[in-house]
Amino acid sequence: MKLLKFPLIAFLALIFTLSVGCTSHQGGRTHTNAFGIYERETHAYTQVPSYNIPFRRADFDPDADISGNRTTLLWGLFTYYDY
């Protein structure tokens, strides 16, 4: 039984390591998700949900250019956006 546990644990560790940061590209947009703890989307331009704590880039740096990027932390609890 001991011999069977090691390959199973090694296989699960490999799958976990390879699937930690999932990134998708779609028409110039990128979406990166690390188990919902960290999520970044470029060219998002969507409405920020009302159930989270938003941080707008213009509040911190009024001279910044608008890029449409959105970063969420802790499954959307905190959202940093610049549009």
C-alpha cells in the first residue's frame, strides 16, 4: 500500500502545480485566475459588482491612462480597476 501512495501523491502534486495559474487569451483580452485568490483581466470594461470593496485607480492616481484592467483578490472581495 505504501508503494501505491507515493505515485498517487506525486501525480496529484503535479496536477496541482500545473493548474495553479490558468490563463486564457481571447481577442487581445487575457484572463488570469489563481484559484480565485488572485484574478486579473485586461480590457474588462464591465460593471464592478456591488457586493465587493472597489478601489478605483483614478482615486489614487488621477493622471493615469485608462487601460480597462481589473484585478480582484479573495474571490472578488477586493477589486482594483482603472476604467
